[in-house]
Amino acid sequence: MLADAVERFVADSYSLEVRRQLATSERGFSEDHWRQFAEMGLLGLVVPEQYGGLGSSAAETLIVMQALGRGLVLEPYWSTAIVAARLVAVSGTGDQKARWLPAIADGSTRVALATFEPEARFDLPHICSRARRTSAGFVLNARKAVVLQAPGADALIVSARTGGDDTDRRGVSLFLLDAKAPGVTIESFPNIDGQRSAEVTLRDVAVGSDAVLGQVDGGFEPLQYAVDVGLAALCAEAVGCMEQLIAMTAEHLRGRRQFGRPIGTFQALQHRVAEMAIATEQARSAALLAAAHLDDEKLDGDRDRDRIARRRAISAAKATIGRSGRTVGQYAVQLHGGMGMTDELAVGHYFKRLTCIDMTWGNSEHHTELFGDFL
């Protein structure tokens, strides 16, 4: 039922022409669509029930993200309703949860995670931003690169060092602050897939002690968990993109005729589609495994074994998704012939989205290396 509801929304509201208009609009997405997400309960999907959400598991997140992937949805759902909501739910104080989670669930607040830095590339613990303690709280100085879906955010979750060296896991703290606070600069730019990111700079931004999300110096483990949640959701979205590419390609092969018959009857082209289907099924299995390990992770007690298993499953899924997405995207463009290279056809837009997913928070090569470290 959940999948059907989201798929109906995509079918009714997200034609390629509508998406093209939204991508070039001032905001880059639709406020009407955002309100629909709230009315459908999607924004509260992972928000605990006591804060106005559904309290769903990673399985429901996978279902929704696959459906949104089939529609190439532009709204900042992933950053707010998945990453930020999970992070606040596992790390926030009672007051923070009461303030932020209902606002996420009802659609009145959008939140983006700002953590990766220009010098760090995909190295999550490499954080040079600093938070200096004062009598009133902290003063933040930070520069964050390619902050996904930040241009439309009302609040930011920013990682900064309250101790340790630039690559230490200990000494990282998380701060939840107003995106329009004095000293915060958000420089928006478009991604190749039509979504928007930003370079975020904080210069002497003063926040109170109540802005600390979780424990001072103890923010890295919740940050890693939130990143893993986001990566698993992206893997599910990529599976939805691949499913749609296969459906579009199969329809084209059935309708396009050459030498008096549909080109889908040619064995060589059937082999290509079979390879696309195999790559998609591998990606689906990896995404399911990653989602299963997210629900195994409990942020209490002795969790080293579960954490390593989770990280291994996430990196395996991300590496598999990157390779499968490249295969499916390239074959889809090739099988559409010259049309596959045009902006007017949806195929190229799906391929661009898969390319961006591969590069988000670590590409396939990076996660293959991480997977090897966990063996």
C-alpha cells in the first residue's frame, strides 16, 4: 500500500516536463509536492510516533525511496525526512526531539546535513571545522562542501571539532542551527541531475549549548550512523532509477522496428537487456542487505560487531550500486540509439541521477576500499 501510494503520486505529478520546469525554477522543487508528502505521512516516515511520525523501519524507507527514484523526485526528501530525522531521533535531547521532529513530520521545517569538507573528499572523520567554547555556548567556524539539498533548508546539522586532531574520531560534535543565523552563508549551485547543493560557510556563528546534538566530543558515531542511513536510502533510490530505465528500454525495443520487425526480437539486444536486469537484481539484493543491517544497529550496549557488519553491508551496497548503475545507464542510452543522448528523452536524466548517486558520500571505488578494510 505504501509503495502504491508513492507510485500514484509519481505517476500523477512527476512527468518529465514537470520535473524540467521545477529544476529550472527559483526554489528547484515544488512546495505543493512537499505539502503532499506531509499529508501522505511520508515526511514522518522515520519519526517516532510520539513526535507525530510513523516510526517506520529501514524496510519502509527502502520502499519509498525506490518509488521516488522511479520518478526522479527533486524535493529534498532524502536530506530532511531520512538523514536529518534519523539523526535527531537517535541523538537529540528530549527538548530537541520535541522541537524538531514534529516540524519535520508536518513539513514546516527542512534540514540538511553539512559534514564533508573540501580537503576531505569522502573521508568522513576528516573534519577541520572548529567549535570554540564560550561562556554562552560555542562559536563555529566551518566550510562544508557539496552540501546536498541545502539551498532549501531551514536548518543545518553541522559537524565541527571541539577537540582532537583533524582526522580523530573523538572530538567531533554536532550542532543543529538555523540556516539563516548571522554568519551562515549558503552558496547554491545545480548538480548535473537537476538537484541542488551548496557550499556552506560559517564565520563566527554563535550558538547556545542547547544547539549541541548529542554529546560534546561524541558526535562521530551518530554522524556515521546517519551517513549510513542516507547511503542505504540512496541505494534504494538507485534501484528505482534502474527499474525505470529497464521498463523504458524494453518499451522502446518493443516499439522500434527495423528490417520489418521490432528490434527487441534481435538476440544481441535481448542479451543487453538481460545484463541490465542482472545488474539491477544485484543492486536490489545489496540494497536489501544494507537496509536489514540498519535495523540491526542499536545505539546502546556493546555494538562493535553490529557496527562493523553494518558498515561492511553499506559499503558493499554502495559499491555494487555504483557499478550496476553505470552498466544499466550506459546500456539504456546505447539501446535508445541517438535519442538516448538527447535532453528531451528521460533516459539521460536517469543516467545523470545514477551518476550523482554513485558520487554521493563515496563512489564505488571508495567503498570498495572501505569494504576491504572491514574484512
